[in-house]
Amino acid sequence: MSASVLPVLAGAEEATRELPMPPLVYGILMLALFVLLLAFTWSFRGTAYKVRDKHSNTSGGGHH
């Protein structure tokens, strides 16, 4: 039984798929995506203070 399995396993090693890009390009793309997401998050800094100040100036009923 093991003699019939060996040719199948040997053939399975040859059936590999190549990546469409080098692995380094995947790392560079993920780093660029991370930097873009960081910039998007950074653009919202101070937003809570702006919203709080806007609501505190318009409320005249003594609600805090």
C-alpha cells in the first residue's frame, strides 16, 4: 500500500502555485495600507472636543 502512495505524494510536491507578486511587495502594500488607516484615524483627533463644545454652547436649559 505504501508503494502506491509514494508516486501520488511525489506528484503533489510538483503541483505548487506561484504568488502573483514577490513576498516583499505584499509587505510593502500592507505597510502602506496601515499608514493610510493610521492617517485616517489621525484625522479624527480632537473631534470629541469639537462636538462637546458645540453642544455646550447651544444648551440653555442648565443641562450639563
